[in-house]
Amino acid sequence: MEFYDVVNARRTIRDFKDEPIDMEAIKRIIAAGMKAPTNDHMRDWHFVVVNDKAVVRKLINKIPKKVSDKRLEFIIKSWKLEDECQQKSYYDAIPKQYQMLLNAGCVIIPVFKQEWDLLQPKDLSALNRFASIWCCIENIFLAATAENYGYTLRIPLGNEQEYVKSVLNFPDEYIMPCYIGIGKIAEDAVYPEQKAYVLDDRIHMNGWK
Ligand SMILES: Cc1cc2nc3c(=O)[nH]c(=O)nc-3n(C[C@H](O)[C@H](O)[C@H](O)COP(=O)(O)O)c2cc1C
């Protein structure tokens, strides 16, 4: 696929066919991730790839399996999601968090080395390792798209990070920014409408006008 075709085709997918995935493709996708820019030249990133369903089930066990309509309404309200297009996307996404990772052909846990408290940064550059791995993650998303797979992601909430660490045994100084699921896109996958914007309103030539 041509670069801009890939960029335009990339969407977050939460409906997968429950089918295995080609591990050679996963290697190419991770290799694309490893080409991303990195703040300290080190690319100290590792990827735990889980395609054994029993391990996936254990890994995602802390994610709520069902979300009632009442709970969904409560979340949308308490997160102050007031935009209609945004709300629709969350109504679709929140109830699918467990199932999307379960049905993906594999779950990848990217991890990066972090030696100080990420949540108490003293300045912006203290977040550089976190920023760098997100460059890597975007490359993974684009590469998965170019391979004609869908991808999804979830940010670990509450104690999910510690739990995943205990299941997968990655070292204490490494942090997972997110779960990534990659898989074959279901025929009836939902594509929530993207929020519209006018590009020219977002570009400010020679100063904010
Ligand atoms: C930093 C970040 C965090 C996100 N967290 C989640 C998440 O926890 N669960 C989820 O299903 N999607 C998550 N997403 C995906 C967004 O919901 C999605 O990118 C957004 O709705 C736009 O849709 P699109 O990616 O299909 O264009 C996240 C995306 C980003 C960049």
C-alpha cells in the first residue's frame, strides 16, 4: 500500500474474526515499530507477543468482561464526554474492551525502560521515553494496516499494569504504555465516524490567526 493510503486506511478496530495470525507478519510489524525515532538512541523497547488464548485470557482477566448500560451511561457522564461524535465512539468502544483483545489474533504488550517515576515528571524531557515508544506504537499501527490487519489498543487502568507484569514477568523497570491487539477484521466491524475538522482551521501560518 502507498504511504498515504495506509494513513487514510488506519482505523482503531474492535471487532475481529477469532482466527490465528501469521507470526511472520507480526515480526515485520514489530520491525516497523523498531524503526521509529527514539529520544536517547537506545530503542530500549521489548514486545511480549501472546498468541496462546489461555495466556491471553489470563492477561486480560482484570478488564471488565461486560459493561451494563447503566455503567456505560455513568462512565460517559463522569468522563464529561459531551460531543456527540465522541460519545458514539465511546458507546461502541467501552463495552468491547475485553472481547476485542480476546478475539484479536495476538496481543502485543510493548514495554519501555523507565528508571524514574513517569507520573512525577520534572519537565517535558522526563517524558521522552514515553513519547518515543508511542512513535514506535504508531509505526506498529500503520504497519498492521499495511499488512491488511486491524489493530486495537487499550490503556491499562487501575492495577492492570501490575497484574499484566505479574502474568508476563517483564522486569520491574519496564512499563507497558498499552495493550495492542492485532487480527483479521470482522466483516461487520464497526467504524465509528471520525470527528470532522477543517484542515485549514488547524494550520496557522506564521502565527496563530
Ligand atoms: C493515547 C490513546 C489512548 C487510547 N485508548 C484507548 C483505549 O483504552 N481503548 C480503546 O478501545 N481505544 C483507545 N484509543 C483509540 C481511540 O479511541 C481512537 O484512536 C479514536 O477514537 C479515533 O478513532 P480512529 O483511531 O479509528 O481514527 C486510544 C488512542 C490513543 C491515541
